[in-house]
Amino acid sequence: MSGIVTTRPPSAHRRETQVGESLLVRASLIGVALLFLAIFLVAPIATVFGSAFSKGAGPYWAALVEDETLDAIKLTLLTAGISVPLNVVFGVAAAWLISKYDFWGKSLLITVVDLPFSVSPVISGLIFVLLFGAHGWFGPWLSEHDIKIIFAVPGIVMATTFVTFPLVARELIAVMQAQGNDEEEAALTLGAGGFAILWRITLPKVRWGLIYGVILCNARAMGEFGAVSVVSGHVRGLTNTLPLQVEILYNEYNFVGAFAVASLLSALALVTLCVKKVAEWSVSNRQAKRAASQRALRAPVRAATSLEGVNP
């Protein structure tokens, strides 16, 4: 009889989609993955927190409330507080242009977005030294106007922003390209302007991708070492961020203090991972609900189409 749709039981579908490896092979793969995680993730984190609390909670807390450590915390928060919003503005603009428009120079913009991924952070810091250092291109002019960038907070912010700006842009580009332009084109035909489309249609659709990019950008900004180490000058209490403070304390054989400060960065990484998982779960849940609603809307159409082929 035409129009009848047959379905397979879920159990049969699961059996068909399972990979045909034996139980021993699957157990070996899982064991290798768990061993890798234990060696390269669990063991280092356990070592950091174990060494930080090796002499008790008192020395741990004393190491965190030292003046130099507090200054490093403040500078790290200040750097992240400036670089992350700048990267959000650039990331939204770059993703909007790359995903929604075709223009001359688009390939160049994509290359610029990918540039920090292919350049070592140390090289990035050296670039700023060559530009704004005392003997750099703009060094004499900056000295004449008593403007200090290298070995000061502006240089740290600039180096951190350069290293981290692809994170937000790349995440938004992937999300915008996956969602397409149908809703934006519909709004454009109805007379909506570009800013209204961006604010009311595009950004609400990509908000979880934006949050995910901001989380990664913030974590990278607080943990950046290479580029910041080159441009900071390691001035105690002035240009040392948390990663640089860890290095100084460790080189001075203050292991409890070094691991205490490192535990802050480790805790930040763990919090970032948890928030990342929540964001991914939210995105997956929304996509599942959207797919379910689309199937529910298409179900009456399929039923009507099937009934057309049934003769009374």
C-alpha cells in the first residue's frame, strides 16, 4: 500500500551504527585515552595543588596575599579586562564581514585573523619591541613625548590583545557560516538596516558562540606568558602578570609561592572548562530543540503527502 512509512526499531539502528571492533580493541582505546589524560592533565593539576598546599593552608594563603602577588593579580585582571572587550569588538566585526559579505581583501582579512595562530607568542612580543622599543620605529617619537609602551602596561595589553584576538573571531565565523544568511536576507528584504539585523538577528543567534569565544579569550589572556614576557621587562610590582610571577618565584626557589600562584591559573583553567561544557551543552540542547520543532512542523506535510497516494 503506497504512502506507508516503515520505521526501524531504535535497537536495530544502534546495532547498525556501532563500530565493528571487538571488546578488547574498544577497551584498549579507552584505556590509552584515560592514561593520556591521567599523565598530561590529572597528574600536573594534582602536582600543582599538592605542592601549593605541601606546607599547609597558612603558607599557601600567605603566598597569595604578598604585595607583589596581589599586584600581579591586579595587572592580570586589568589586562584581561581591556583585551577581551577589544577582541569582542574586533571578533564580531571580522566575523560579520567574512561570513556575510564578499569584498576585495576578504582573503587578506582571513589571513590576518589566522596570523597569531602561526606566529610564536615570543615573536609577537619581539614585533612590538621593534615597533615601540627605545630603538624601534616609533621609539624616538615616543621618547620625545614621554610615552612609554614597552616595559609598561600598554605594551602588555597590546601583546595580549594580539595573541588572543583570533579566538573570538574564529568561533563566531564558524557559527555564523554554519547558520547561514536566510534570516538576515529576509530581514533585509523587509527593510531592516545592517545594524538592526546584526543586533536583533545575528547576535542573538550566535550568543553562545560569542560566550564560548569570550571564555577562551579570557583564559588565554590571563595565562599568556611568551609575548608578555618579552614586552614586560619583569619589573616587580609593576609589569609582572600571574604567569611571570610564577616564573620569578620558582627561580627564587620559593616553590610554595610559585605553586600557590600557579594554582590560581589552574583553577581558572578548570572553571573555564566547566563553563565551556555548559555553553556546549546549551548549544547542543538548543539545536536539538530546534531540530525537533522543525520535524514537528514537517510531520503534517509528510502525512498529507502520504495520504495523497492512498486510494479510498
